[in-house]
Amino acid sequence: MECTICKEQIMGEIFPENQCYKCWRNIAANNGNLMKDKMENTQKIVTENPDSITIGSATKGAQLKVYGDFSKLEEFKIKVDNSRAVRDYANQILNPQI
């Protein structure tokens, strides 16, 4: 079934007047008025520094995601080192006993 507002296929529960959850919630949160500006989707296409690496764990002292260009190895290593230094600094401020 298709949502009567956004025309997307309804995959889950169908709400009043054949609305999807996203549209129904938008109307309910805005006193019965559809706020179309809050329903816009944004897509970002990354062309600069498209490569990334995730280091660490969010539960063990912070997780880092570093963006760069893998073909420029030395620049990427500097970004990783700088990211670790910032993470360590932030951990010292938040947890001075460590």
C-alpha cells in the first residue's frame, strides 16, 4: 500500500487515512498540520576525503572515524595520529583519574 501523503510504500503498520508512520507522526507532532519542511530528506555525496577508517570502541575510551584519501598514505597517517591525540586529550579532561 502507498502512503497518501509521501507516496512511499508502507511496509509496516498503516495509520489513519492510509498514512505511513513518518507522515502520521509528523502530523501528530504538529497539532494536525503536515509540516512538509520537516519531511525533506537530505543526501550528501562525499567526493573529498571519500575513504574512512574507524578505530577503537565507543565503550572503551571513544571511537574515532577518520576521513581521508587512502592513496595519500602519509597525509592519512598524520590525520590518524592527530585524531588519537585529540581523543586522548578529551579523555583526560573527562576522566582526569586515568
